[in-house]
Amino acid sequence: MSRTEREVPILTDVVQLKAGKGGGRSTTQSGARHVPLSEATLDALQAELVSRTLDVTGELLHNAVKDMEAVMFERVLDRLRATLPDLVDDALRQYQAGQHNND
């Protein structure tokens, strides 16, 4: 979709307005008219965007950590399942060999 097909102004439109390049009411290349936002409105919008972005990022990271924990848990459990029988067998054989030496 080209910029001329969009109805919603993009970030560069907002930046141009904030920088004073809008000259009052302005028109995007798509022909959509919009009113420049006040400093306070732009600051509130920025704070809202940052807040929402951080919320989504935090949720995604939290879920990624949970997924990694689950993978690590399974890997450790799999290694334990593979190693434990041999470990117990070796310990029992060593104990049994020690018992014969003590008799």
C-alpha cells in the first residue's frame, strides 16, 4: 500500500507538525486533513505510546522467559532420566563390591 492510499497520517506527519512545518491545518499526501496537535497533546500521546509499548514488551519478555524456563526444565529432567539409572547402578555395584571386600 502506497502512502497515497492511506488515510491515517504516519509518524513523519506528526513529526513535521511538531516541528512547525504543518502551518496550521495541513494535508497529507493522501489528501487527508488533520489539525496540528498541541505540545501537551503530543506529550500525552508520546507517554501513552511509550507506556503501551513497554507493557507489550514486558508481557512478551515474561512469556519468553516462561517458555525458556519450561524448555530448560525439560532438558534437565531428560538428562536426569538418562543419567540417573547408570548413576544408581554404579553406586549399587560399588557398594556391593565394598561389601564383598569387608566379608
